[in-house]
Amino acid sequence: MRFILRRLTFYGIAFWAALTINFALPRLMPGSPLDGLLLRYQDVIRANPSILPTLKAQLGSKDEPVWQAYPHYIGNVFTGDFGFSTAKGVPVSDVIAQTLPWSIFLVGVGFLLSFALGTTLGMFAAWRRGGFTDNVLTPLMMALQSFPAFFLSLLAVYFLGLRLGWFPIQHAYSNETNVGLTWHFLGDAFRHAQLPILIIVAISAGGWLLGMRNVMINTVAEDYISLAQAKGLRDRRVMTRYAARNAILPPLTGFASFFASAVGGLILIEVVFSYPGVGLTIQQAALGHDYPLVQALLLLLSLCVLLANLIMDCVYAVLDPRVRSG
């Protein structure tokens, strides 16, 4: 219990730091959320100058003193009020509700597949050193990981989408598909997500493979592995029940860092595929000077990374009781 309280305190302070930085960034940037609206609707505002104070109240103004704006901002965050999107003309919370499920699906499926694939290949690469997995698949996966996400996405769009026609190359579903909880819509959405998920797996699985391989090589050399083999246990059981079960613990400590890199790459992947998730929305909001929307989405990504770290700390404490006594 003390361990969990310490971790909650640490991540609470980290979240407060993220909130503070997120509050300061738009105020350090040139312009304000009002500038785009004033330029876009200058004729309307000139004809109705009385709406200007209302816009300032909704979008915020840099003229407000920091000691008043900061508590107001903190209170709005904890009540779910992120302001008004100047580019889309709707509350920011509505935009998040529309875009977040797409990104959760993309990152969730892609990250779980990369974890399963990477750790499995790493296990086989360490168990049969010098074999096909170790000599061919490991360098191949590490080479794929070295490519930037946007470059690998462009290659996939050109070769797998345009040249071979195996996958759709843009959007989350076809234009003629009606949105709803139907098998047709779900199948179409999954088909459009296949290529972005493949890119996430390609840039993430190599790290899991290398981490699992390196740890398991040391684990295989332990005495209890030799004892299990001397007892006549089957190789597959020794590999999975004894070696892999203990070797998986150290790579789990890097779960959050791998997740953070996947989230960072997600922005570029969604832009390339025009996938209507958080990444594409951030890019569009930044180009449109939609500061309230950018602010809310960056805070959301920071919170996701912090939650991933907290969850993995708790999982690791359950798997290895020595951590709790530290």
C-alpha cells in the first residue's frame, strides 16, 4: 500500500507539472486564439462589436493576469471544460469525444500486437541462438524500427496501398459506409486501420524483441534452467514456463517508454493516412492556431503516458514483490 501511495504521489506531481507547462506554452507562443477569429470574421465583428467580450470570455485572453488565469485553468481542466475550438466551432470536449476512440483503437491494437510479436520473437531468438529468428528476423525488425514513422508510412502507402492495392490508404472508413454499430461498418473500419496498425507494429516490435532477447540470453544460462532440462522437461515447457516467465519482467519496465514513443509516432502516422484520430486533429489544430484544442489534446497525451507508467509500476510490483519493499 505504501508503494502505491508513493507512486500516486509521484505521478500526481508529474501531472501537475504537465498541467503547468501546458498552461504556459500557449501564453509563450505568438498571438492568441482570438487572432484567427478576428482575422477570419473581421467583417462580422466590425458590424457587431458587442460580441468581442463574449469571445474573450470563451476563448481566453492573454490580457488576464497569470495569478487569475492559472486557477481558472486548473478548475476548468478538472471539470472537463477545455474551452471552445476556434477552428471547428464546437466545444473542445466534443472534438475529443469524436477523435479519441479512433486513436485508442489504433494504439491499443497496434501496441498489444507489437508486444506479443516482439516478446515471442525475442524468446525464440534467445532460445535458438544462431537460428533463423536470431540471424534474420532480429536484424530485420531492428532495421524497420530505425526508420522514422512518417517515412515508413509513406513507403507503405506507395507500395502496399497504391502499387499492390492490398490496403486502403486514407480515412477510417469508406465514404459510402454508414457510421453505426453494424458488422459492415466495423469490418470497413478495421480494414482501413490495418495499414496504420502494421506501421505501429513495425516501429515498436523491434524494441520488444531486442529487450526480450538480451534478458532471456542471461536467463537461459541460469542454474535453474539447467536443472529443469536435467529433469527431462520438454524444451517448450522450459522455454515458456521457466525462462520466458522470468525474462519478461525487465522488458516490462520499458513498457511506458515504448508506449510514449508509439504515441509520438501516432501523430505522424495519422497525418499520412488522414486517420481522424488525436494525431491528425493536433496537426490540423496547430496549423489553424486552434490553441484551446492543441492544449487539451497535448494534455490528454501526457495523461495517457503517465497512466501507462503508473499501471506498469503497479503490475511490476505485483509480479516482483521485491519492488514493494524497496
